[in-house]
Amino acid sequence: MTSPREILGVVWLEEVVDKLHRKHAVLTEEVEEVLFGNPKVRWVEAGRAGGEDLYAAFGRTEQGRLLMILFIYKISREALVVSAREMTAQERKLYARK
């Protein structure tokens, strides 16, 4: 299993970008701020492709917004963003314990 110790880039799919903006009012810039900052990352589940698992990243944007980002950590050490949204109240509590 590959661990997301270092994310070298972000892979964006147009339909995901549209959904993030339309449904969650999250910008790609905000997601990248979290991913390239110091997020708290947790393994979610094994991926369909060997060594490319699903992870959740929890972090704060430069504007102070708390986001949860789901991404597939690719063998190329890039994050393929699947979704992103504001943290729930429970996620905020867990993140505060960081």
C-alpha cells in the first residue's frame, strides 16, 4: 500500500471540479491549499487499482475554512480528487485534537 507522505501534484477531472463548485461551493485553489499544507490524512479504503487507495484529508484553507477532501493517492504520488466539502461538526472536533 502506498502512503500519501508527499503529494507532488493534483489531478482534476472536469466533472469533479463542477460538482465541488456547484454542490459544495469549494474551489480547486482551496483544495490545493489543504493538500499542500499540513493536512491530517486518514486511509479510507483500498482502491481498485493496486497501490492506489482512497484517503481523506482534513485541513484548513488560508481563509480558515475547514475542509474534508477525498482523494485517490496515485502511484505517481499525485492526488486524484474525488470530492471535497466543509467538515462536519464531528470531523471538526477530531481535527481540533490534531
